[in-house]
Amino acid sequence: MKWNLVDNRFAHYSFASVRKDIISGIIVGIIAIPLGMAFAIASGVKPEFGIYTTIIAGILISLLGGSKFQIGGPTGAFIPIVLGIVLSYGFENLLIAGFLAGVILILFGVFKLGSLIKYIPRSVTIGFTSGIAVIIFTGQISNFFGLQDIEKHEAFLANMGEILQHIDTVSLYSILTAVICLVILLLSPKWFPKLPGPLMGLIISTIIATVFYPNEIATIDSMYGGIPNTLPSFHLPALTWDRITLLIQPAFVIAILGAIESLLSAVVADGMTNSKHNSNKELIGQGIANMVAPLFGGIPATGAIARTATNIKSGAVSPLSGIIHGIVVLVILLVLAPFAGKIPLASMAPLLMVVAWNMSEQKSFRTILQTKTGDSLVLSVTFLLTVFFDLTTAVEIGLFLAIIIFTKRMSDIMKTSQLLPSHLNKLEKLDEKRSHGCPQISIFDVEGPLFFGAAQAFEQTLLRSIHHKPGILILRMGRVPFMDLTGEAYFANIIQSFSKHGKVLICGINPQPESILRKTGLFEQIGANHFFIHTGEAIDYGLFLVNKQQCQGCNHFAFQECETFSKQQEQGMDKTASIAFK
């Protein structure tokens, strides 16, 4: 895989493109600053670490990723995960987990696993995303109301208990500040569409709080000691085998969630711009960014859907806008960091609450619930487990449940129906003179995937439907698109059972099942001359075999019982079968 600045992401680049990228980069950079600080604070780390992540990861993801418009950095999806790691393992181990997650993401990209993300059911992704949104929203209640002495917990119920326990410490100044910021956030897109709402809300609410009640409300300075206006220092975490084994599970969670979020964001960008991202290159770029960012105190990062969409709407043309967005954040950090310390935590709360609301996908959530299908169950279980337990458990059980439901659905699709002998006219398209009334021929129509979830039912249905032992069993398999080894094993049992007293003829078999039969040797065991393209050919051959055995009850069929004709007919049928499979 090659990286260079003269790739298809910079195709047809011009001076006008540079101007557009600079404008969009500045806009997204200004928006990213308050979000970076807010995500860091909500994750239980100092606000400057969110800014460092925005700078370093943002630049590297744009430079090395596989999307032209991706904006990377800390996101709301990581908040409960990062907070849980900080509370359970400490900040130093969070950096190691982020570094390991970067390694895992690179391996995902190297082994071309980017396309596998699309196989995660939408009910699972919406379920855990909505669950994360609930955790983020409720996690900001204490800052919104200015509650004091709140201790953060990893468990949702414990955090809610803290809020109820300290509800008597409500601050009217915090509520006023939060409401001012929230109103500006909600109205600025209508009143001032060209101005970044999050920044406007923070600035105006901070000015009001600083002028009118400066000592009545918690700020970044009072809680975290301010934000340094210096570059982040390089720090190499102490990697040991014990730490790696301890943190490999949370690292996998970070990597998987980062992969899902970044590729979803890239897909959204593709839809908005009619472009195409490189998913494996995107994962490698994300991995490098997550390996480098912890060396400077950065927290896990991924593609940010909202900022990526803003980047596109602002006129971005290439990854240069993402690089500029990181540089803008760096310049603002160096120049205006002391002023950021005056921002009240109550101003951050509505910012994160709006982010949580936007990422909750409430419309899709309601739509899936209203279907009252297996997807509704998967969604509900994943959502509840995310809120009340943890994301790892939620995704694992959600995927397992989705697989079980999918297997059940595929099993229900599998149908085996008897066409002959039958009093029903199910073979209208076949020549009745060739098939009607012969008790030695049974014809079954097989429909659906023959796999582990349906193979046993297929065998039982077939055996149960045949009350006598016909000389010829014809299986129409034109509607069997897939066969796995379990299906092949049950299929082989049927072949062996009927081969003891008759012949099995197969017609219309598809390439994939045929390939399985050839690989296991069952194709040769059945015999190439027993495979046909059309049912009529199989019936002709079956009646010929019955006639050779001088079957009673087939006298209506006009076969001449002479040895010369029999040999000619057999040679003709063998030739037909061999032509069909050349």
C-alpha cells in the first residue's frame, strides 16, 4: 500500500481548491476545539489531552487515511470506554491501551479486514450508539445543574445514584449558564448559519458568567488548573508484557469501535460527495494516528461524522482541509489557551448533550422497534446492555443474537416439497406422459441454502415424505444457492441411503454446491452421468433406468424393450449428462 501526496485524493487540484480547503479547515478547526476539550473532560482526563488528540490524530488521519474528507479526533462514542479505562486502570494505562488499539487497527488494514465491518448488523450499531448517547447525556446532568462532590463511576446506575444523592447541591448559576449556551446552540444554525454554534455558545455563556458571577460557577481553571499554551511533550509509555495482557481486551474494544466509527464516517462522506474511500488504507491511517497520539498524551481517536460532514459542507476538496484543521487547533492552543480556562463546565454540558442527541439516531431507533421483528430484539438487547453493563458485552451478545436470528430465518427459507408421486398438479410444465403414474420415480423440489441451520430438517423432511422406496429419486436443486459442509454431510447421508436400493439424480445444481460436492468427492460418488441441467432430462433418464429393470406400472411409456435400443438410449443419456458439466 502506497502513501504519497500526489494520489487520487488530490486529483485535479488547483489554487481554488487550496483556498476552499483553507476555509473549511479553519471552520472545522474552530468547531473541533470545544468538542475536543468537552470529550476529554467527559472521558475523565484533562481538557488539553483532547486538544492534543485533535491536533496529532487529526493531521495524521487526514494525511494517511483512505478518505478525502475524513476529519479525525476524539469523539463522543469513546467517552464511556475511555472513562471506564481511566477509572479501572488509570491514565497511563489508557495511553498504552490506545497505542495497542492503533497496532490492532493497522493489522485490520494490512489483512484487509475493512470490508468486514459492513457485516455488523445495523440493529447492533444503532443499539450501542444509542446506548452510548444515553450515557453521554446523563453524564452531563451534574455539570448542567452544577452539582457538587460528584464521584464518577463506570456503571450507569451508580452515576445516576450519585446525581440523586447530590441533587440538593443544584446551582442556579450553572443552570442559567447551561441554558444560555443551549439556546445559542439550538438557534445559531437558524440565526447565524455561517458561524460555528458550539464556539458561539461557549464564548457568549463564558463572557456572561465571567462578568456577572465569576466566583459562583466551576470552570476549567478551577477544576483542572487551566490549559497550558505549550506543545505536548513526548512520553513513551512503559510497555511490559503484563500490561499488554492486562489491556489487550480494552484495546480491542477501542480498535473495533474506532474502525466502525471511522468507516461509517467515510461512508457518510462518500454519500455526500459521490466519492469512494479506501477502507483498508483508512484503518491503517487510523492505526498510525492512534499509535502516535498516546506518545503525546492523546486519547483514542477516530473519524468524526459531524465534523466530517461540516468539512464537506464548508467546501473541502481534499485531505488538506483536515491537515489545516489540526494546524488551526495548534495555533489557537498556543495563543488563546489561557482564555479557555475561563470556560464554565456548565457551558460544556449542553454541548455534549446536543452531541449525544444527534448521535442517538432516535428516528432509526423508533423505526426498527416498530417493525417488531428479530432486529427489534437485537436493537433492544444491545441498547440495554450498553447502558446497564458495558459496550463489550453489548456488542458480543448483540452479534450472537443477530447470528442466531439470521440462522433461524435462513432455516425457515429452506423448503423441501414432494412433486411426484402426488395427486396435485405441481409439474404443469413437465410432460405428463413422461412422468405421471410411475411409482418408481419420486421428484422433490429443494429450495433455500443447505447449511448447518437447515440441513437436519432437510434430511428429515425428505425421509419422512417418502413412504415407499422408489427406484429413482430426482432432486431439483436449482434454487439451492449455497451449501456448507454440514449440509453436504446430510446430503451425503441421503445419497448413501437411497443408493442401496435405487439411483439419485440431481438436476439444476448451482456452481457453489457443485464445487462443494466435487471437493468432498461426493460428486464422483453420485456419478457425473446422474447430474442434469433440466428436470425433463432427468425424468427421461430415470424412466429409462426403470424400463431396464422391467418396472411394473410403466407400460404406458413407449419404450421398445430391445437391447440395441437400450444401449443407444443409455449412451445418449450419458452424453447429455457429460455435456452439461463440461
